Amino acid sequence: MNSEIGYSILSSGNARFLRALPIPLASNLASIAEDSGLKYRQLPDDMVFAVDSRPKALGFEAAAAVGILLFVGSWFASKILDEIYDIKLKPIIRNVIQKADEIIIFGTRKRPLSFVVGINHQDIEKLVIVVLKTNEKGELLDKLEMIKNVHATARLNLEQAKYELPLLLYIIQDGRVNLEPIQLHNIQEAFERILT
């Protein structure tokens, strides 16, 4: 059984946003990764990770997203992940968010930020993405625990239900989350759903 946990950073937004949140997040994660049992990973060449990275003007420029994609090889790694998320990841995420300028991350018109935590359950070939959509820095900080709780529920659902598509999306907005996952084919579809 593979107990290694890999990670990658996902982001979408303008250059000011990238400097304010995704770049510091990636830098801070890299500094603690080895001691935490995390290893940086490129996105695999697999259909579920397909993304169109060409520049485009689809209205996404007003939307911003950042997040972490974790790769776990087994149920054992999922259990370790609970500890890693609470002890290592959440404090880094919280620190980076607190230091980020609210105007830069949300914009002057308070556009929503989508904070993403995805877990690729390699043993069962399912990618679960939990997104927190908010216009407020305080809510973003307050709801970090909710992301972990939704992932825990999603893992239980994966054990009990059969889902046809490889990506399951949960969106937390205004303190509510969809009970049934939105089933999608790939990350591109998930980002299009998140950023609209």
C-alpha cells in the first residue's frame, strides 16, 4: 500500500491575485513538504486532470480560484491526511490568507474567491473536489474546517455509493453544501462550474 501523499497547486486569476495567494501558498507548502510526508507532484496525464490552459476571455478573469490537490494512494493515506491537514496544511493556508490583501484577493467589486481542496483517491480512481466560494476573508478563514468535514463525508459516500463519473464536486457557499456530488468528467469542467 502506498502511504505517500502528493500535492499540486491549482490556481486561476490575474497576476496580482497569483502573487497574493497561490504563489505564497506554494512556497510555504514547499518549505514544509518533506518534513510533513508530502511530495510535490505534477498533474498526471490522465483525462480527469485535463485542463485547457490557453489564455481565454470567457469572463473568468473576474473570478479567482486557488487550492491544493492532494494525491492519496490508499485508505491508510486518507487517515494520515486528516492529521496532516489539521497540523500542517490548515495553519499554512490560514497564515497565507491572513497575510493576503483583501482588495487583491477579492477585488474592489468583491468578486467571489473559490478555495479548492481536492483529493485524488487513487485506490478507487475518484477525484473529490470541495470548493468554498466566498466574498469575505473572514468566512474563508472560518470555513476551512468545513472543507475537511465535507471530504470526510465524501469518502464515506464513496464507500457506499457507485458514481459513474471520475470527478465529484461539492460546493460550499453561504454555509451550505450540496448533499449529492456534482459528477463531472475532468478538472476543466469543474473549474468552469466553479468560476461561473
